[in-house]
Amino acid sequence: MGIMELMQIFTGGMIIQHRMHLDASAGGSINSKTTEEVKELIEQMCQNEYN
């Protein structure tokens, strides 16, 4: 299974509020981002949460 498939499973399993937050943080639909952009965004969100 590739990283893109894992990202789709991850975002597909989110409740709508979390998905909307992720889309808003991405500046639009997360589906329009590259795998690397999504990975960086999630890493930044995690760092912000724990710093």
C-alpha cells in the first residue's frame, strides 16, 4: 500500500469537523495537495499541538 492510499484512508476515516479543519488548514481541499504537502501539513499541525 502506497502513501497516497494511506493518506486517503486516514482522511476518509475522519469525522467531518476534523476533515473541514484539515481542509481549512490546507487552504482548500486536501485532495488538491501533493502527498508531500499533506505530510508537511499534518506534521506542522502535530507540532503546533504539542509545542
